[in-house]
Amino acid sequence: MISDKFRRELRDQAKLWQAEGLIDTSFYQQLSERYQFNTLETASRNRFLSILISLGGILLGIGVITFVAANWQVWSREVRVALLLSLFVAVNAAGFYLWRIPPSRSKNSHPNMPATKGRNKLLGEGLLLLGALILGANMALMAQMFHIGGSSYGLFLAWGIGVLGMAYSLRLTSLGVLSALLIGLGYWLAVLDWSSKVEFSWLEVLVRQMPIAASIMFVPLAYWCRSRAIFAIGAIAIIFSLQVSIIQGLNPTWAAAIFCALPPALLWGYDDAIWPKVHSRLFQPTARSLALLFLAGLFYVLSFYGLWQDSPNPAPTKPDWVLLANVAVLGGFTLFEWLRLGRLELRRPKQKGGDLTTGAIGILILASALIPLFHLNFTPIPQLATFLFNVFLFLLAVGLIREGLALENRRTFWGGMVLITLQIISRVFEYNTGLLLKSFVFVLCGIGVIAAGLWFERHFAKISDE
């Protein structure tokens, strides 16, 4: 699919070619019709309009809920039920009718280009989003009217599953994102109230098998909607619930190693080509970015000496086999990913350039598992562990800077710079140092960041001119 960024850059270059006499007016017109240069501003306005309509739909939903709550005690039960159902059906029917209006497309436009959304379609999406919010209000009010007891996380989980069904049936990214947020919030509330008994058996199964359930719910929807947002939120929900399963279901001495290694290994080894009928790596960069974020956060937390010094010797606990099913399934899938990735790396010729290789990431993941395992099972190594994780954090930051320079990626470059700066400042504050040394370090960090930024922009501009 051709992005708006590519079309905008192509339009600017085409104007420059036309001014320099490299192409004539007729050829520029053909490019303009094929890539719809005239719709670029319309697409930007439509995105802004969709944000406003979504925000307005949310505020309208809150207003309707507030109005109903203000008059709730005055109306009879029959009036309440009729009002709630009528409002839900009317809003969703109007939204579905407007959403079905076909978008406009130029005759000479490229077939891979997305069609321009009309205002009616955007308004329809806003009404459908409002209908999804009304669904939650209806569920809560119906439960109150008919005295159906339940927990708050049960409401959010059931609400999220209902919105998930709407997202699958309508193939809407906004509904998919809302569903992922609701289910994630419900699971978070369930984790905070983990000791309480869940009121429905199916709800208990969903909470305890959330890593597998989230994989089934959100990954196919992300491909169906071609939405990186749904994939990213779904991946975060999978990783978070997997970490809860590891902590609650495993012996602490082994849980620490698996906790550190399994999530980044699962994310880094992910490849869209694993699935049948998927021929593009649409979400692999997103998964690997999340893996790098996880490793950066893990290395930064484990680089503090106090965490290793004060770590108690955990007592063995009885494993929870229901939660271990999540670890076994996703662990087996991770092993399959890396075996497949290893075969691809062996067949692939050596690439020139500066990217973070799979081998280096694999070594960092393996080391992050072995160090806590040795520390908790054999002999404490607080000094060595602190030193090694500081080295890992520094190597990861240098690798990000190197990749940012090689790929001319500002976010990757500045991510590495932020990691190095944060590591230096944290070490200065962690250990007992004088104010003079701290001020000296801050000055050096400031000068270094400014110099690195100016050098990177000059380097990037020189490459662009070439």
C-alpha cells in the first residue's frame, strides 16, 4: 500500500523535475492522476476530521450517559430498557448506514492506493465508536436494573469482547483499538484483584489464559484491519499477561530467567511470513521495536546495584499448571520462531551495513536469562551482575546509534543517545558523588547531546544532498 508520505515526497520531486525540464507537463499530469496528488490535503483534513469526530463521539456518549443517569430514578424499568435498546440500535444503524457509503476513487488512480474517505464515512465511524461506548453503558445499567452482580473487571472484559465482535464484523481499526484497551484494562483490574474468585467460569478461563486468548483475539484482527496500532496494543497485552503467568505460575528461581528472556525472544523472532497467505512483513518492525524497548527497560532496571544486593532468596512454590500452559504454548512458538529465523539467517548472504543483527540480540537475551538464573540458584553475584547489565545497556545504546546512522533513522539514533545519557545520569545519582562531579557530568552530557545532534543532522543533510 502506497503511503501518503511517499506520495507527498513524489509530488515535491515531480515539481522539481518539471521545473528543471526533466519531465514535461503531460507526464507530471499523469503522475498526478495516478498517485492522486490533489487528494493529499484532503487526506490530511480527513485524518484531522476523524480525530475530531472520534473525540466528539466520546464526549457525546459521555453526555448521553450523564443525561440518562440524571433522569434514571424518574423513569420506570420498561422505559429504561426501551430507551437503552433504542439508543443503541439507532446510533449503530445510523453509523452503519453512513459507513457503508463507498469512498471516492479516481479512475486513473493506482490500485494499491487507499481510496479517499468521505465525510459520511468518517461520521459513520464516529457513530459506530459511539455505539460501542453505549454498549458498555447498556451492560452496566442492565446489570444494575436486574440486580446482576459482578466485578468491574468482568464488565470491562465482557464489554471489550462485545466491541471485539463489532470490530471483526466491520473491520474497523478504531473499534479494534477500543476493544484491546477495554480488555487490557479489564485484565489489569483482574490482576490487581487476583485472589478473589471470579463470578463466571468462562471469565476465569479468559483471565487465566489471557496470553493465548489475546493472541487469538488481536493478531488476526490486526492483519484483517492492517493496523499497526492494534498489533502493538495486542502485543503489549500478550507480553504483560505472559509475564503475570510466569510470575504466578513458575518457581521464582526459574521465573526470573524466563521473565527476562521469553518476552523479547518472542517479539524479536516474530515474522509475518510464518502465517499462510501473508506475503509482507507488515508487523515485524513493530514487534522488533517492542523487543528493543523491552530490553532497554530491562537492562536499565537491572543495572542498579541495589536491586541485586537486596534480592532475597526466594522460597520454592508449587507451580500452577493452568498458567504454565501459557508459558509452554508461547515458549514453543518462540522456539519455532528462532529455529526458522536461524535457517533464514544461514541461507541469507552477509549484509553490509550497520543494523542490530539477530545474533547479537540473541546473545543479549540469553545472557539476560543466565545471569539471574545463576544469581538465584548458585551463588549471589551482585557486583558482576550490575557490571554486566551496565555493559549490556551501553552495547544496546551504541547499537541503536550505529543503526540510526546506517539507516538514517532519527528515532533509532536518538533512542540510543537517550539510553546512554540516562545510564550516565543514573550512575551519577546512584553512587555517592559530590555536587561538583554531578554538575560536571551534566555539562558533559549536555554538550555531548548537542554536538551529537548537530553532527547527525549535518551527516543526514550531506547524505540527502548526495
